[in-house]
Amino acid sequence: MPLHRGPEKPDERPLSVNPFYGEANPAVEMAEAPPKHRLAEAPLTPTTAYQLVHDELMLDGNSRLNLATFVTTWMEPQAGTLMGECRDKNMIDKDEYPRTAELERRCVAMLADLWNAPDPSAAVGCSTTGSSEACMLAGMALKRRWARRNAGRHPARDVRPNLVMGVNVQVCWEKFCNFWEVEARRVPMEGDRFHLDPQAAAELCDENTIGVVGILGSTYDGSYEPVADLCAALDALRERTGLDVPVHVDGASGGMVAPFLDEDLVWDFRLPRVASINTSGHKYGLVYPGVGWALWRDKEALPEELVFRVSYLGGDMPTFALNFSRPGAQVVAQYYTFLRLGREGYRLVQQSTRDVARHLAERIGALGDFRLLTRGDQLPVFAFTTAADITSYDVFDVSRRLRENGWLVPAYTFPPNRQDLSVLRVVCRNGFSSDLAELFVEDLARLLPDLRRQPHPLTRDRAAATGFHH
């Protein structure tokens, strides 16, 4: 979660209260308006408190027009009803809420089958708060397995394990390496390759490598990393050196796209070197924020000492998580979505989303001012930059101007070795229809004449122009 600092002026003016909001005595509530940065001395009526919070939240962006986020912004009303019915159930209390625990178990079994586990009944997995936690758990398992293999080989103080990944990984992997004292070995981007190169990754591995991360759907441009080629390069490494390096597939987005749209793509547990996979239920799993999944191909891939059993909630349920209490609502919503859509339903939803992304990418490419880096034909995500002959504005100007129409489109610079490249990225999700896509490209086209008349790019403070800062 983001870090926040306290206000520079602790005694800012209080929130203003409209007299119509009060249920008991409007005059009293107006005279004793609540402060913003400290607890008020007295309570407010429920209606007043609700209206104050509601009014302030109106200034947030419209989530349906947020083309930056991968997170689900629309679900059916029935799913929302189920989530409301389960919001008071603590997911950790599996003995008290056995049916919720059973739905979680079924989801794990469904994912093991979807990802072609050799023996779905032998696969182990758990729900998490999202892919970031799932990646942390997978990284911990890789590190513990490495420690087991190297027990007694080196004095602990002289060895630091490493994890190999592309420079395009999501920030959660950088956090994992920082928090768990693992060296991050990153494969840089080169030319028009915007993700990991399998051979370069294999060359970074040594006896202290805990694993290699393959990304099925890069955050930067939506492209799939070649997981099968990565496994082949590591197979060859084992033949040459004896090093046996496992692979974790970060399928935060693609893990819920490829099984339905790219069935011939081999990236999952069909590859013996793939030890674990994660996905975000709240991305292309089509559930509101708050659920992810981590699966291991079998019990050998998840060291038993990482699993805890607690008896003080009743029962003896094993648990593997970074946190403890969390709501069961999102897990129930995931099971509802699996039950509601099935394979064919997911295929139809994801195909529709990919069709929108591809058509929108084509429309933007046809405007003439932009060059497409990807076209939405893997993840329903594409990145584009300004054409070589455009000098009057840049992608940061475009992002800023689109925000004036309510569209939230991120502009950012690529990592090493392509820091020279700045792009815009559009994430198409369920609920972003072809009609909305048409409105988006029409708004973009209307901005171009003004942008072309600029003497030069106007967005000097690029970070300030494209994001909210604490």
C-alpha cells in the first residue's frame, strides 16, 4: 500500500457540512464541523458522515474510464450481492466458515486443471489478496527450496541467493528481492524486445539462483514472455552445467487469458520446469479487487515448513499467507465467476476484450501521429508512442490532455536499456466496450490539432503530469 505523510498544517479548516445533511440538529453540526486530520470530539449522524465521504469521492476518476488499471471495474449485480453477504466472513476462519473454505479449495482445483497440472489432485495452492502477495509466496518457496539444496555447501554469511527476471517485471518482484534479501538479476530490454530474452536469462544463472521469473503478459506493453523457450534454455543449461533452475510464471494477467484464447501456447505446468504459477483473480479473473491465486505443481514445490497450522480458531487448517485476516467476499466472487462463465463464457469475454483492444490499436495507428509497439493480440493491452516526425508534443502531453475528458491513460518511460522510449498504454478490460473505445479514439483525434500547434512538448514535470503523489 502507498505510504502517506501527515498534513503540513495540522489544524486545517474543518469539513463543511450542508445543513440539509443533518438528521438531528443541523445547527449544532454546522457549528461543530468535523476536522480533517484528527478525530472529532463528538459523533456525526450516519447520513451526515455518509454524505461527507460520498461527496469527496465524487472527485475521484471514473473507474470505467481508467485505461491504466488492469483491475476489474465491473461485475454483475448478483456477484456484488454475494460479496455483500460475505464481507463479514474472515477468510482465515476456515473452521467457522467451512463452505467458504470449500469454495476456495474448489477454485484452486479448477485453476490446477486449467493450467494443466500433471496431477490436479496433487497440486497445492491458496488464495491471496492479489498477485503481489502470491508472488511473494512463490518467491519464498523458491528461496527455501534453494536453501535446502545448498544446505551445508556454503557458510550462510558468504552467500546471497539471486533471482533472474526481465527488467519489465512488476514492482512486486523488486519488493520481494528487497524484503527477502535476494539479489535481483535483471535482463535488460534491447531494441524492439521489451521483455526477457531466454538465453540472456540462462546466462545470468549460477548455483545461487533460486529461480527465473517468466511474465505471461508484461505490464509495460502486454506482451507474453516466451516461457517455453525460457524452459528450453534452462534445460540446456542443466545439460551443460548440472544447474537445475526452476521457473515461476507470473501470470497475473495472462494466466486468465491464455488458457482460453491461446490454447496451443505452452507456458504452464505442461512444462516440467514450471514449479509455480500465480494469477490475479481481480484482473482478467474478472473479480473486484482483493483476490489472487498461487499454485505449485505438487507438494515438493512448496516446502512444508512454510505452511502454518493454527488451532486457536478451531480445527487444524494449514495456511500459507503473509497476512492473517481478510474478507472471504472476493473468494466467493471468484467461485461465482468460475461457476457463472465456465470455459466457454471466459473465452467469449476474453475474446471480446481482445477484439476491442486490437480494433482500438488499429484505429490509433491509423491516426498517423503514433507508432504502435504492441497491438493487443496477446494481453488485451497495447502500448504506443508518438511517430518519429512528431516534435510539437509527446506522450505526456497526450496523457494530460486525455485526462481533461475523463480518460486515465498512463504515460511512462521504459526501463534499461530503452529509457529513450516513452509510451502510452491502454488496458482493455471487461466493461470497456467497443462503443467506449470508439468514444476514446474520437476524443483522442479531437485533441491532435491543438497538440500539433504546440511549439514544443509542454509537460516539463512528467511525473507530476501523469500521476498522483503522496
